[in-house]
Amino acid sequence: MLIGSREFKVLVARTYAQQVEGWSDKDNMRGYSGLIFMYPAGTYPAMVMRHMRFGLDILWVNGGQIVDMAPDLSWRD
């Protein structure tokens, strides 16, 4: 995936089941920079990552540009 001029190695959550699973029950991102969730333009889906074992930055990207960000989201018991 290209954001601006930087390239990132990412997984794509193509199915609803993959979107629900996300990074749940994983110890790390296994060499990837992120996980992409594709949604129709104009929608604002909620992001829930159950059973997270590491912190996340969530970025909203449109047309290869970051349009919003939720940095340093940490899992809490």
C-alpha cells in the first residue's frame, strides 16, 4: 500500500470474518505494517479490536492520503 510516497506491507481484511478477527489473539503483526479494512466512501465504521496484545495506530486513508488518525491505542485489561 502506498500512503503519500511511502510504501507499506499490509494485509487486507477482505471478508467480514477477517474484519471481525483483525489482530485479535495475535502477539504481533507478523512482519506487516498494518491491516487494511476497505469500506464504502462516506461510511464511518466503528473499530473494535478484542483480545489485543499490542498497541495500535488507526489511520483513515482516502486516495492515498491520511485523512484522520487515532494514535497509540493500547489494550487494557
